[in-house]
Amino acid sequence: MQVFVHHIYEYEKGLRNLVLHTTSKNNLAMIVMKLGNRKIDYKIYETKNEKLNIFFGAKECVEVIKKIGKDYLVDYTAEEDFILGIMLGYDRRKQC
């Protein structure tokens, strides 16, 4: 949970527009409570290995994730993966 709390800190300080946090299902209630209390938009997906991928951050970024609408990151097209990487703050040149 320390990494999750740090991700919230980075988002609230403006270092990230979107965060992808992968965690155990055991942390779900605590994560939903913390994001809800801070009124941070989020979208949760289950992974194939019984964990959770939690996207959270700026409303417009979370909306893009929802519009892509794929359950697994491995199903993203190259273009969708590029958009996701940019929103997560990855280096644009390396994304290319």
C-alpha cells in the first residue's frame, strides 16, 4: 500500500496525469475508499493472474481508458498502447 499512497501523492502534486497501479485483490476496498475520499477518477480491471490493474488520475485520461474498453493490456493495439504510455508519462521517443 505504500507504493499506492506514493502514486496518489505524485498525482496530487501534478507529477502524473494518470497512474497504473497493479495490486492484490485484497487491497481493493482500501484503494476504492482512498480514491473515493479524494474524489479521484479511476477504473479497475482484473488481470489474468488474479491481480488488479487500477488506472486513476485526471478524469479525461480515465475516460480514454474506459473508451478503449479492453479488459487486458495485452489486447491493446500499438496505437492504444502508445496513447496509454503518453498518458502514463513515458518518454515519447521511446514509445515510438
